[in-house]
Amino acid sequence: FRRRSPMKALHFCLFRTAVFVVLGTMAAGVAYILMLRGVFTPLGARIRGLFLEAVKTGNPLVDSVAEHQPASEQAYDSMLGQVRYLAAIGLLFCWHQRSPSKLLAFLYAAVGYHYSLKMSRLIIVCGPIVSVLAGYPVGFLIDWCLEQVVGLICRAPAVPADSAPAERTGGMGSI
């Protein structure tokens, strides 16, 4: 739209803001109508247990199940093993050469760790991200080692230091 009409950057920003406000208002209106019709129901006891500070959900059956208890250090050790320590180093690599994929890995780790602290059965959510984060430092080390080996085999020949620069001949080509 901006390329078809000569609109300045400030006007385009205000236009874009107005469009998002109108769309957001329409979405809020639809959500309000759906709420009045009873489409949205209260969260179940298991989901409420994730957000409550205490583990008690009010449902004795859910509260008594051992996998709904907070995770312990032994649970992390048995399910994630020693790789979780390498994954902690991988978290630091999320800030090295930042990209959206590394930000996603950091957010996934934060959310997965938060929910696995709430329920021990949610430690399984941490498995994929622990392997990704552990792969960052391992991949970085392998890349560095391969670069050294390839540099030994295929290094460009060094230019002799005693070669004098080409003599200037004058004219436009020598500038």
C-alpha cells in the first residue's frame, strides 16, 4: 500500500496503528460475544494446578497423583541426565550471534523449566530443549575443530613479504 501511494513513514506508521486498533477492537468484540454465549468454560483442575502457587487444585483425585507433585532434583537427574549441565552452557550461546531461533530456544527453555517445576510429569517437555541447548556448545566446538583441520589442509599460500607493490603507470587506472 505504501509503494502505490506516496505516503510518508510517519503517516504509514499511523495508518498501520489504526488498522491494528480496528482489528483488535473487532477481535475483542467477537470474544465478548462468545463469552456471553458461554463458549469459554472455566479451566479444568489439572490446568488450574499449573497456575496456582500451591499444588492443591481442589480436586482430591488430581492432588493425590504423584506425577502432579513438583519435580525434584532426582527426577531431573534420572530423566535428563548430565546433559542438562551442558544445556546450561548452551543457554549462554543463545546470546552469541543472536537470532530469532536462539530467542525461541531461550523462551522454550524458560517455559519448559517453569512448568516442569510445577508437575514432575512435565519434565518430558524439557527433553527436546535440553538436547538443542546442549548441541549449541558441542556444535560450536566441532565447527572450530573442523575449521582448524581444513585450514591445515587447504590453506591459501602465503604471499611473500618482500614483493614490492606494482609500479604506478599514471592515468585514471592508477588511482
